[in-house]
Amino acid sequence: MFPDLFSATTEYWRQLDEIEYRYKQGELSLEEVDREVEILMRQLGQKRRESLRFFRDSLSHWISTHTEFLMGFVFVLIVAYSWMLTMNN
């Protein structure tokens, strides 16, 4: 399943807003804010890595299953480009 990076980012900002509110109310010290923000950043970083890993794995799988199509497409592009070069001279 695709990791939902948009939801994770939205949740990250919501939690940051909550931490800011608690800090302004005097419920958290600056050190506690730093600790909580560090934890949130680690969690968001993990989600980003999961998303990038999923994208990389999906792309790798697609390329490996469509190799013949890609080779044919590149061949057609090369032929069309060569034809355009010869038409301009």
C-alpha cells in the first residue's frame, strides 16, 4: 500500500501547532519543545523514506516488466529524431 505522505505531513503540522500552543500556554519548556519536535521530525522523515522507497520499488518493477516497450519506444524516438535531423539539412 502507498504510504500517505500528504496525511503524514498534515498530521505533522497539526502536531507542531499543538506543541506551539502548549508552549505559549506555559505547559512545555523549551527543552521539551525541542525533544517533541525532534521526535516529530524523525517520524515524518520515516514516512518520507517509506514513500521514496515505495516509488523507487514501483518504478523498478514497472521498468522490469515493460522493458520491451521501453526499448521499442526509445528506438522509435531515435528514428524520428534522426529523420527530423535529415529533413532540416
